[in-house]
Amino acid sequence: MEILTWFGRVDIESCAIIPAEDEEEVAKSWLSPEAAQLEKQPNLRALAKDCGYISDDQEYNARLREAAIRLVRRQLKAWATSEQDLLHAVEALDDLNQAVNLLDERLYEWSRLHRDEIVHGRDLASSLSKDKSMGELARAILNLRESRQRMEEEVASASESLAPNLSALAGQVLAARLISRAGSLKHLAEMPSSVIQVMGAEKALFKHLHGKAPSPKHGIIYRHPAILGTPKKLRGRMARTLAAKLAIAARLDYNGSSLLPELKSALDRRIIEVRRSKKAPARR
């Protein structure tokens, strides 16, 4: 009987070995159906010795280590996709936002030691960029803001390329954040619109499920102009409308659809209808 191992295909009875030629064959060996059918799994170390593949344990360990490293490199290459680049770029953008906000607060607190007046009409970091003591921090903040702007442009470009319909409806950065929160465009496309609606409001949702808070009307899609520009009593309805369209857009993008302008037109019409509504939606 033949089994597939990490070092090749082995005939257990004759002890003949056909060495593995590439990482693909090695990868298959970890879930070898032939080996799984055996009542007792063979000792691969002993099998490799008996068949003359290796001479001692040290050689076996060295070759096994090399095979494992090749498999890891192969998997890392498979993960290095444009979608993964986008997910990391979104995380980096959030990190930059947090860093800029923290340093802005530090600069403000520091400046209050030396200045009684509050700067009006001019950015604090810009006004202190040439200060003897605080200038270094102020210039660092300005540089980080420029980096954040460039990173946002990169995110927008990558998002529009990966998910054109979702980007058209949500805006490039919000579309990227939705994909990032979901983990991938595939996961987002599989989500019902009700989940997309409250994505990012998980804590509020859990409190609601335990009877400690009302049901959240929206999560990170709150940043969409359609919701921000809608009266509070209609935001729940608007959030449901937007989430339904975003779910459709995500599914289209995942299945390779090109940009469909009529989807954006349909959303715009529905936004107008909801805002013109006189009746507030029922409380959920």
C-alpha cells in the first residue's frame, strides 16, 4: 500500500520511495487520505530510516525543518494578495489616526504651560513648528498628518480596485473599513444586511441581547453621509436601506462584477424617499 508523506510517496510493503518534487505535493501529505485509512498510523521517522531516506534522527529533523519552512513560505506567498494589502493599509490608517490624536493632545497640554491664549484660526502644530522646545513634536505631528493623507489615498485606490460597487455606495474608505471588519470581501459578501447594519456596534448589541440597552440602529455605517444627514427618528430606516444596498454591492464585487452605476442611482432615490417620509419607523 502506498501512502503520501512529507518526504514523498512510499510503498510500505516494498519500501520504495518516490521523493516529493514540490511544496504542493508536500502540502497534500499532511491530509493524506491513504494514511488516514490506515488502522495504525506509521512511524514516519522509522519508515524514512528503514527505506534509506535518512541515516539518523539529526538528518530527519533537518529535512523536516526545511520542508516545514518551504510550506510556510508557500502559504505566506498565497496570503500576499491585494486584498490583504488593503486590510493592512486600513489597520495602518487607524494606527496613524490614533497616533496623531494622541500627539495632538500631548502638544496641547505642553503648550498650555507656556501660553495662556488658545490658538484660534490656526492649527496648533503649524503655529508651534518653529518653537524651540515644542517644535520637534509639532513637526512630527505635521509629518504624520501628511503620511495619514497619503495612506488614506492608498486605501481609497485599493478599495476602488477591489470593490468598485461597494466603494461607489459607501465611499472608498468606509468600504475598506467594512471589508476589514468582516475579515475579507468574501466574508462581507456572505453576511446578511442586518449584520452589516450593526457591524462595529457589537458591544451595544450584546448589551441589548442581555436586556441592558436598546437595539443599536447602526454601526460604522453611521459615517455614511446618508445617515449623518438624516433626522434621528429616521436613521434606523436609513441604516436598513443602506445596509441592504451594501450587501448587494459586496456580493456583486465578490463575484467579479464591474461597476454598476444603476445601483448607486437606486440608493440615491431610496435615500430621498426615506428623508421625505413623515412617519418615523417603528421602534425595534
